[in-house]
Amino acid sequence: MPFSFKNFLKLHKVSLILAVLSFVFYYTFAYHLQRTDFIKLLTLFVALFFFCFKLIQFEKLNFRFLLGIGVIFRLIFLCIEPNLSQDFYRFIWDGHLVFSGANPYLHTPDQLMENMVSMIPNANILYEGMGSLSARHYSNYPPLNQLVFAIAAFVGGKSIFGSLLTMRVIIILADIGIFYFGRKLLKNLNRSPHLIFWYFLNPLVIVELTGNLHFEGVMLFFFILAMFLLSIDKWKTAGIVIACSISIKLVPLLFLPLFFKYLGWKKSIIFYAIIGITSIVLFLPFNTPEFIDNYSKTIKLWFSNFEFNASIYNIAKKTAIHFDAKPWEFIKEYGKITPLLTIATVGLFTFLPKRYDLNRVIWSMMWVLTIYYFISTTVHPWYAIFLVLLSIFTTYRYAIIWSAAIVLSYFAYSQSDFKENLWLLTIEYISVYGFIIYEIIAHNNKK
């Protein structure tokens, strides 16, 4: 054994033990966990967050070591079906539709099972797996995301495992890209590059993206690449890349007005035109008279029908019910107000700040997204991942706390009727609101 390796083992013994324990816990998470076992799930998450914290604390300057174990942790999930999400069944379903030349925005799975099911391999398995909620609605995944699904369907063919493997490889590569460009962006913004590990080693990121195949990671790859391009003044190329990010998940649409004061009105006109043209080109293959109507109906459901892990909405609903309001009527009324509050929030953060460099743009994005989540009716655990990435480019760390606390919302997965425990949600949001208040006071005292 070379002396250098012996020396490494001696100097990094504790870190290696933490890495091995993390490996074992991630393996247990992937292969020996049922989502109905909430206590086991919570225990694994708590331990993994502790290991993550200590690994970054001990090895924050050892980039190769932390990058290597981060990749290894993701590879653990490579050959297993997601155990906390069934969305992948719909991904593969949509992928086969696109690959066969059909438009996923025109027919629900329920409709296709009656007429056109022959074009989809393993149709019965996919249909049963995605669940009735997904099966009765049109696809809500934007076009570039559909292209990824189609690639997975093409590579996987008739094999569900082959499609899963393809999607996982794409998501892992996207995370490595986030690490690479995120580190460069941190340097360009005069921040410590080790902060990228709060994203790359975060257990929520690893479990929800690589493990459960959510495509926030691919969206964030394009997003962070666009921010890096802006930091080196390649704003025209950044406009194309941001459009790609929007075409994976629509969330970055919230941030478009925030670039106005940063770029100035002349550049902004060109910048927004580039984003608009690129988006139109990406949506064009799917455009039909029915597309806009079907897609908008599906998007509206998130504001007026679905609820999960909500904060302010739950308080408002309980108050309204106390005064004899009907829950199914209240959520529809609340859903009308949410977009207006979101627009007002974006407007405030667009025009109020006097200084508007890229640091301020990302800071504003973090707060806009935070407020949007606070007023939303639905905040799935993987939604917090975007906040985690944004927060590392600021001096605020409440998003990391939230990425740990949001695990409490998984309790609903352990119930056959997905009923939430409001006491657990209260603990989650008290910890988040409490830490935000603490950080705001601490930042104000430093001024």
C-alpha cells in the first residue's frame, strides 16, 4: 500500500467512516425501504443529513473526495425502481407517445387505453402504475422534458428498466453539470466554491432526483448554466439556455422580470425575445388548436385542485372552514388569488432593489420562490431543491434547513389515503419560519 494512500486513510479516517455509513444508509434507502414505513424513512434521512453536514465540515476543501462520494451515492440507485414516487410510469408513457409521433398533450391515458393503447409497450403496467390521478389528466410536462422521455423510451424499447436506467444516467449527468458550472459561478461571484456541496451531497437532492427520477435536476442544469453565462456576459446564449430550462419545468418563468434592471431595457428586449422565440420553437412540434386549452387546464389544477404540504394555505383553509366555508370551494377561490400574489411579489423584487448585480438577481430569485412556495397549495419535497441551489449563492441557509424539515411531509406517503399530519407540517414550517426570522435578524444586525 503506497505511503500516500496510508497517509490519506490516517488523516481522513472519520470522513471515510462517514462515507461508508452514508453508502450503507443510501443502499438501505434504495433497496430495503417501503414508503409506508415512515419511521424508517425519517431515521435514514436524519442520519444522512447529519453525515452530509459532517462530511462537508471535515472535507470542504477536498473536492475530489466529495465529488467522488457524491457520484457513488447516486450510482447506488442506478438499478432500482423509485420507491417514493410513481411519476416515472407517466414519464415512460409520454416518452413512448412522443417517440411514436403522437402528441402527449391531446389525449389522457384514460382515453388512450380505450383506443390507441397498442402504440405503448407495457401499456397496462404503466397505466396501473401511474395511478388514476395522472391517468385522467393531460400531460403537464413541457416539450424538452418530453424529448428526454422519448430518448428514454427509444433506448429502453420494451424494457421499463432500460428506460429507467436512461433517465437516471441523464439526471446524474445533469447533477455533475450543476456541480461543474455551479462551482465556476460561485468563483465568479466571489463565493467559496465548496458551497456547491450543500447541493451536491444533500440527501434530498440525491433521493428525489436520482432516486425518484424528478427532472428538477435537468432544469437546474440549464438554469445554472444560464447564470454562469450571464456572469461572463454571454447574455444572448444565456437566453437560449434559460428557455431550455423553462422547457423542462416552468418554474424559471417566475424569474424573467428580475433580469430587467440587471440587463437594462435595451438588452432586456433582445434577451426576452430570444427566450420567447426559443420557447416557441420548442413548443411548436406539439402545437395544435387543442394543445393550449388542454395544457392550460392541466396547469390550473395546481392552483385550484391539488394540495400537499401547504403552509399559509392550510392556515387560511382552517380559518375559512371555521366560518363554514366549503374546502372544495375555498381552494378554487384561493387558487384565483395565488397568481395575483405571485405577480405582485415578482414586481416588488424587480423594481424595489436599488443595486442589481447578478448576486442581487439570484438573491431576489430565492425570495420570490420562497414566498411562492409559502402561499402555494402544493409543495412537494423535491420543490425545495431549487431553493437549496439558489441559497448557496447567498448568505442565507434556511433552504438547507427546509430540505431536511420537508422530509416530515413524507408521512402522507405512509397513509393509504395520503392524509397529511398537520402537527408534523407545523413542526416543519415552524423550523423554517423560525430560521428565516433568525437569519433576517442576524443579517440586519451586521449592517
